[in-house]
Amino acid sequence: MSAPRSLVRRCGLRGVALLLLGMLSATTAQASDSRTLLTLINMYRQASPICDGRQVPTLGPLAADGRLARVLVATEAQLQRELKRAGYQAGRVQVIALTGLTNVNAVMAALKQRYCGPLLDPQFSEIGVLHRDRTWQLILAQPLLSRDLGDWQHAGRAILQQVNQARASPRNCGAQAFAAAAPLTWNARLADSALAHSRDMAARNYFSHTSKGGSQAGVRAQQAGYRWQRIGENIAAGQGSATQAVAGWLASPSHCPNIMNPHFTEMGAAYAVNPESDSLIYWTQVFGTPR
């Protein structure tokens, strides 16, 4: 009698193990699909697409926030309760729900066709993507500014620290694979250049690498007294903290390569705020290699 009972127990444990393995595989696949969808959305926002018959200017990347992807919500009251429970303070928020789709490309096509307006709203800077079976939920949000944001220099140094943490490990930026890179050092002139561009975008309510006066990153760096042999720039808008600004850049196939570029050796970063602007806060990060 004992042998059969032992055999049954072993079969039962194996069945549980296989069930758990299947659940973990499904969860991993759904998380991968969510990351892929975020990449596609950020590529779409940066492509200056047509929406509702008009061409939308290039927009900054959305940063993923896990608090926005924790639960399925059915009502606005439930959404507010869950955001409060998760500790997320939103100035503006919108939920998009799709059902019956399993393929990421089909989901992206549906979003472009039916929800291009919210996806291309410059006031949204963060996103949570939840994928369960054939249900997709996106929460787009504009966060309130972080209470510990600090002044622009404090935030810029925080960006430097997080960028160097990212460079310390190999990383894929979209389809590009990057090896770990040496840490960057802070450069005050690059920081001044970043601050000037952030302030210009905030004051004039625009989002572009080209200033309203027509200058590009290289010219602005020279005007700040930086003599360079290599220059690069990332910009973002709407993120309420340095952490979320960096998260948005790392999630963007066109911004992440600047962060991982081994040829850059120095960096400066800054933000500027204008409550009357579309995105409230504007971030600029300038990379350089001196002559």
C-alpha cells in the first residue's frame, strides 16, 4: 500500500511543478509582450505620425511604471483607489482596454487606428501595460512632480548616477545590443547647455532637438564653452523625476543608444518647469567627448 501512495504523491508533485512552470512561462511571455508593445508605442510617438488627419510633432518616450500595471480596473473610482493604494499621484490619467487580441503587432495596429489621440498626447509621459490572456490594458498618466526632485543640478547628478548604473551592464536598445561601457563624468558646461535647452522648451512650449532659434545640440554645447569631437542629446517631457526620465530613455530605441554609447565620456543634464506648458517639465541630457 505504501508504494502506490508514494507513487501518487510523486506524480502529484510533478504535476504541480509542470503547472507552475507553465504559469511562469506564460507570465514571462506576457511581460515580454508588454515590453515589446512599449517599444512600438515609443517608436510611434517619435515618428511624427498622422492622427485624425493631422501630423503630430515628435514626442518624447513614455516611461514604464509598474504601479500603473498592477491591476485591471473597470471604473474611474476603482482606478483612483488603486492608484492611491499603489502610491502613484497622477495629475492626469486615461485607461485604454482592448480584448480579443494576442499578437502584439495587432494590438499596436488597433491602438493606432482607435486611440492615436491618447497615445500622442504630449501631456502623458508614463505608462503601465498589463497583458492577461487576450486582454490588454494601458494606463497613460501625467505624474505630479516628485517631492524630492530637488533643483536642476541635484536632478542632473541623479541622472548621471542612474545612467552609469545602466552602462555598467550589457543592454539591448531595441534591436541593438550594447556591451557594458565605462562610466561617464559630470561636465558643468554640458549641464549648462542642457539647462538652457530645457528652459527654452519650457518657456516656449515645444519639444524638439532643434530650438526655436534653429540651433542643434552641437551648437548649443559650443555656445556653453564645450569643445567637442562627439556630441549627443536626449530630451524628455512630463516625467516627474530623474528616475522616470532615465526609464523613458532606456525604453526608447532611439534614446537608449546614446546612454550606452562607449565613445561618450562626459555628460550634463537638467530640467526646467513651466506650469503653463503642455508637459509641465522638460528634461535635457547632453553627452560629449571633448577634443
